[in-house]
Amino acid sequence: MIAVIDNGICNLRSVTKALETVGGSPIVVRTPAELDAAGATGLVLPGVGALRDCVASLRETGLAESVREWISADRPFLGVCLGMQALFEKSEEGGGLAGLGIFPGEVKRFVLPAEYKIPHMGWNTVRFVQANTELQGDLATDGQSFYFVHSFHCVPTDPALVLAECDYGGPFTAAIGRGNCFATQFHPEKSQGKGLDLYRNFVRLSGR
């Protein structure tokens, strides 16, 4: 059973469909009580749009603390896009805002030469820099393409947190990983077969 947080600004249908396709049993949760009642073994935090809205929703519902406790207990967690950005201390978005502060670091807007369009949108190649993680599974270390849509990127204070990198006018963090906590800036549910492989690996991890 995989709980998927509905923060009001996420592509729930795409995420839950992807999880179902790879053998997971997703259940949408909107409150800490629903999360507790779900009996889930994995938790997914997706998000699209504005980080301010994502973080505000988590705080208003009480799920911000649920996410902190879940990750602190090293239970299988997967953040997607805004679900990754929300884990850091602060963001430059909207003139500056505080994130959940689970990991030290900042979310910064791309500052790139004019030939690079912002947002960074479309397929790009990812290189895994941590070895043998549960999320990567049997995926090759280099040359895997995933789908991105974002104007901001995460800059972890601790380089050891970086799970994968991508290049867009320079390298940036494409995914993070520590213990059973993972998060991706790209959208696995929009990344066809390789994205489904990541979800399959997460479902497998959650079932252990």
C-alpha cells in the first residue's frame, strides 16, 4: 500500500496510475488521520506549480509534520518535483519562502545564458552518482532520460545527499537519496518506461 499525498496542486491521476501499473496499491491521503488509517508502507509526495502553495497546504493539514516523522523513521518515501523542493530549508521562489527544513540547503532559480529557456522543460539525461540505491535498481548509471518541468533547482548543503545529476547550462541536482528517502526533480510518471522502472523499484522497496 502506497499513500499519495494530495496537496491540491499535484497530478494525482498520473502518479497513482503509474503506481498501479507497476503493481502498487496507491491510496490518496489528505490528512494525518487518513495517512495513519491507510496502513501504508510507502509515502509519495508529488507536486506541480508553486512551491509556496505546496508547503502551505502541508502545514495547514498537518501533513508537514507527518512527512518529517515518516522520513525521520527512515520509512520508504518518494518526493516528486515540488515534493523534492519542499524538503529543503528555503527557496528563492516568490522572493523567498521557508521549506520543511528536513534537509539543509536551498532551492534556487536557474540563472542561465539567454539560449537556455526557463523553465527547463522536456527530456534530459540523468547520471546517478550514488551506487546501488534501491531507487536506481538495475537502471544504468549514465544515459537515462527523464522528463523535467521546472524553473528552480535544489542545492543541498551536503553533497552526499545528491543521488543523480543533470546538465542544463551546468550541472544541477536531479534527485536526492538518503536511507529510504528519495526525491526526484523530474517526473517519473511522465518519463515512460524508465520512469515506471523507478516507481517499480520504489514499490518493491516499500514492500520489504
